[in-house]
Amino acid sequence: MIRVLYDIVRAASAAQPEKKAVFFKRDARTFGEVDAAARRVAGTLVRLGVRKGDRVCVYLDKGFEEAISFWAIALAGGVFVPIRAGLTTAQAAHFVEDSGA
């Protein structure tokens, strides 16, 4: 059976929703929290028109929001394109253009 990356989070959330999944600095989020947040964001992405294979650029600092956006984009069928915070506008625009987002 072929599984996509998001299936791992979904299965872990079903089996152990309270288990810590994502760690950042001195805080953590559980599989259940990550799954619920990713589903909400994925629903919004789909309503906005994201379809399978679409590139979605994310301009966020490292943290829970970036990790959740990764899972949400995967769930929506999109391709996560990280844009490192701190890039100039021209550099970020290059990522968007080059990725086809």
C-alpha cells in the first residue's frame, strides 16, 4: 500500500492523539493537535482553490505554524515551498516565480 506523508500523522493521531509530535524550543504539540490544526488549514486551502500538485509558498519563521502548514498543504494535495524568513522581497519573489506557485 502506498502511503503519503500525511498518512503518518493521521495514523499516529488516531492511535496516540496525546503523544508529542512536534517540538519547538521548550514547547510541544501532540499528534491530535497537529492533525486537527492541519485539517482546518487544509480545508481553507481547498476552499481557496488549492488542488493536487499545486505549489504553495510559505513565508514563516520556524515554529509550530510552519510545521502545521507543511502537513496541511500535504493533506490538501499541494506541494510545500518554504520561503525562508529574512529574504528580500526580490528573493522571495524569485522563489514564488521559480516554483510555479
